[in-house]
Amino acid sequence: MILKLKRTPGIYLVGFMGSGKSTIGRALADELGWKFFDLDDQIERREGVTIAEIFETRGEAAFRQTETTVLREHVRSVERGQPQVISLGGGAFLAQENADLVLNHGVAIWLDCPFSMIERRIANQTHRPLARDPDKLRCLFDSRQPAYARAHYRIEICDDDAQAAVRQILALQLF
Ligand code: S3P
């Protein structure tokens, strides 16, 4: 295993909504025998409400604060040596504070998925507050690409085969 992961055993999957972060993250964690956490699930569990409800009742800024708090807690546990794969929500890697936390405490992998696939996967879903307007979704996708590119590694997602994505990650020779 590379030294950085020995010191801080965190793998962080970043990328746009619908790029497969949770499915691939879970499969990767299974393969490694590491714990898996989905940051959105952790937020919902902690707050006792859905992400959509947080957006509606408290607004996006409040959601982002909670997102950073929960991410920080996980990074602390990585620092204590608890190996984990963490799937970040699509906006979590954008704030510099979050990106620094992630980049300094393990390895960040961008699941780079074409917009056409994202559209197909998340069309007609209402639980993602930022995915309800198709034109805004496209703008958001384009504007976020440079932020995701700050990840240490980029994996191209070309189909729905999560195991193939896991194989690409394992081929990075990090473990
Ligand atoms: C968001 C993505 C969502 C969730 C929230 C905001 C975003 O996570 O965190 O709705 O800003 O892209 P997924 O990427 O898991 O859908």
C-alpha cells in the first residue's frame, strides 16, 4: 500500500450526481474489506431528515455546513487509522475547505462520467434538489468539472458496470 494510505487510509470518491459514487464505493469497500460510508446517508442519519428536506426547510447553505461537519468527522476517524471508502455528495468536493480535508487525508478519485449517462440515470428523480431543472443541471455539470479535476486520480466511467470501475481503481496500484 502506498505510504499516504498507510498513514491516512481514506479513499474518497468524488464526481457529479449520478456518476455511481455510492454503488462503486460500496463495491470497492467490499473488495478491500474496508468500511464504506455514503456522506449523504450519514447526513440524513445524523439529522433525521432527508437531504431534500434539509434543502427545503433550512436552505443549501445550512446543508453545506452539515456536509463539512460530517466530512470532518470521517476524516478524523481516517486520521485515527480507520480504513474507509467514503462517497461524497456531488457538491461536497467544491468547497476549498472540504477539498483540503480530503486531499490531505488519503486519496481522492474522480468518477468522470459523461453528461449523457448522468441525464439518463437521474432523469425523473426528485430526491436530488439540484437535479430537478435539466438546463440548470447541465450548467452545474459544466461548471464543476475543474473542481473535480483537483482529485488525485480520474477514472472514466463509460457504462453501468460497477465492477469494471472497481477494477480500474484497483489497477491504480494504491493498495
Ligand atoms: C448534491 C449532490 C447530492 C446531495 C445533494 C447535493 C450536489 O449527492 O449531496 O443533493 O450539490 O451535487 P449525490 O451526488 O450523491 O447525488
